[in-house]
Amino acid sequence: MYPYNFRTNQKGINFREVFVAMPFADKYEIIYSSLIVPAIAKANEKLGFKGDQSLLPYRAKDDIHTRSGWINILEHLLTSQIVFGVLTGSNANVFYELGIAHATQPITRQILIAESGYEAKFDLKDLIYYEYHEPLSECIDSLSEKIKDAIEWYKLSQEKKVHQARMLIGPYDFEVLMQHGRERCFAIHTTKGKEEYEKKYGEGSFKKHISAITNLCHHGILGLDSSTQAIENGVNVSFSYHWTNLGNCILETMKLIDMDEVKKRRAGIPWYFE
């Protein structure tokens, strides 16, 4: 599977997962068990994450599922909240995975680490990475701070996106949000004419809402789904609108839906609207 053509099963980010790209050789196991895992646990404490909120480390070598190894790696690489890259050992597979992460994910969601004195390869010399040292126990707290900062920065950047999108919502857009926000998808039926629509939503609402939907689609808050069906004299085209990830986040901030509903909706969003 070529990464460019890959589409994830998971829609959006898995907010609990920390994907760890590192060499599989036994001599590197101590980095994982004595540094990375304790640092993630420490970060959970600092962030106040408990139970089903807690961050969890993930390595492909620990996964017992039967899905193709490379496809499995791509799935987690592209959806994890944080990608953790261990540069120690200069492993080719790790570098390839990190190359995909660098090209597709914000650097603020990536944490690179290497042993003290590590000589960076030419293409990595300008990247910032955390240097750990022996004993590893002395590095747990400072590494947990980096994890905490990455989580908080991502949350802040997402809140900024939602805030900016909300500032673009006009009065008619707001009406559509209030009237259709609790529906996962909806359609504006024109076959019965605007009179039928306005019986339900009020005089003049048809034209206003068509304009509002155009604006919401333009700003990435709504997405359009369409399908075609062959009929006797041609083709019948049907369409509907669904709330995008951004749209659902806005609806959640407006308290029209809760976070459980956001997660359910995320699973049904087409990949081209993620």
C-alpha cells in the first residue's frame, strides 16, 4: 500500500494514542519500558487524564491483530494524537515512518528523542529533538513535560480553528445550525418547491437557508454527499449535507450535541472531509 493512496478506517484523531516509532531490537526495549511508558503515565497525571481519557502508548510490534503490518502502521501513524520518534539507532524503517509523519502531520504533534551525543543525519540536523541520558529515570519528568506541551498546544490550535470558523457564521448560517445541528445529515428538498419548505421553517427561509448552506460549505463546516441512480430517461441525482469534523466541533461548543455524539458522527464522515 502506497501511503498517498491510503485511507484510514479511523476518522479524525485518536486522542488517546501515542504512536511510538522505534527500532524493534531487544537492546532498545529499555527506552520504551523505562522512559517512554513512564513519561506518558507522568503526563497523564499532569494533564489530569484518567480512565478512558488517558493517553496510551502504541507500538506495531505489540499489536496481535492480523491486519497487514504496514497497513496497520499507516493507520496508527496518521491518526494518533502524538507520533513519538526514537532516532537512536538510525533505523531506516523508523526514519521512513517519521518522513510520512513529517509530510502529513503538524510537527507540534510529533516528539523526537535520541540518546545524549547522538549525531544527527544531514536531513535531521535542523530538527529539534529531546536528548535523554542515563539513568533514564532522571529524564522521565522532563519528557513528560514535552508530551504535556504537545497535547495542550494541539488543543489550543484546534480551539483557535473552531473560534475562527465561528466568527464567520452569519445570522442565516446560525438558523441552519439551530434547525439542523441535531441531525447528522439533512437535505433541502426542492422537488416540492420552496412553498413546502417554508411551511416548516417560515416565509423567506428557503432562499436564506440555501445561501447559508453555501456559506457553511465554503468554510468547511458542511460537506455535500451525492449519489446517482440510473432511471428510464436518464440519471437521478440525490444529495444531502453532513456536518464535517469542524462543523461538529462548533455544534459541540454550542451545546447542540455532546462529545459522545461528535465521536459517533466522526466515524461516518467520508475520508475526503476529514
